[in-house]
Amino acid sequence: MAIEVVRIGQRIVRDDRVTTHVALVSRAFGAQKIFMTEVNPEIKETLNKINETWGGSFTVEFIDKWKTIVKKKKEENYKIIHLSMYGESINEVQEELRNEENLLIVVGAEKVPREIYELADYNVGVGSQPHSEISALAILLDRIQNGMQFEKSFPDAKRKIIPTKKGKNVLVNEPRD
């Protein structure tokens, strides 16, 4: 299953950290790519450094218009999932989503244009109370993949966390000079 994410908009300065966390969750929870509009270029640098240290090939692509990428992905047979507090309950659609082959998840920063509700194949809500788009994305990605994203290996990792009952255990594979 290919999973990609598009972040629509950003409230300047206030959302740099939130947008970075949307990208980090996307990467850690199994997405291969994130498309972003109106973002600080340092976010891409941060994700590239994460890939370099922790492995993997997660991609950040800056785009001018969200609608262009959504329409392109629809033409490529991706199903568009719009995360919205007002959508169908994740509990009702998670099985159906697991059977889809390619997904593009739309995560808004501010009030999203009404048009995304129409373009989306699924408008999915996680909970019925105000909450963070970061948590909603993590829950959606987890439900879609049944937790299997945590079994994924990240190639070329210089560091890898070794699960342990107490304390911290990090395997470091730094090349020696």
C-alpha cells in the first residue's frame, strides 16, 4: 500500500512546529511522502536530517497548489482521505480503508476549502471533539495499517531504538573514520 500525505496551508510561524510534527508522524507511521504548501523550507531540511540519522527515504515535496496534487493523485487511482472532525467515524470506515491500494491523506492547517470535501473519496473523523490534526493523523495511519507500520525497518539507519522495559537503548551504527 502506498500512503502519501498533503498538508494544506499553514498559519505562519505558529504552525512550523505543528507542520513538522505532521511530517514526522507521516514518516514514522508509514507514509512515504508528504506534499506541503506555504511552509518554512527548514522543515524539509529537518526531515532530511531525520532520514540521514534514523534511515529511510521519506520525501518532502513543496507544492504551490493542493488541488493540483489531489487531482493528479485521483488520476493515478489514489483514494483521497480528508481528515475532518466532521467526517465519517474512523470506526465505520477503517476496514474499507485497509482494502484500498493507494491513499493520499489531506491534513488541513486552517479552515480547509469546501471543495476538498467534494474531491475526497472519504471524509474521515477521529473523535467528535476538537483535537490536534497530529493525533488524528497518527490514529488514522495506525488504524489503516493495524500497527504493522511499527514493524517496518528503515534502511541505512545510523541509529535504531531497541525496545526495552526500562531506560533507553539506542543502537548506533556511525561509520568510523
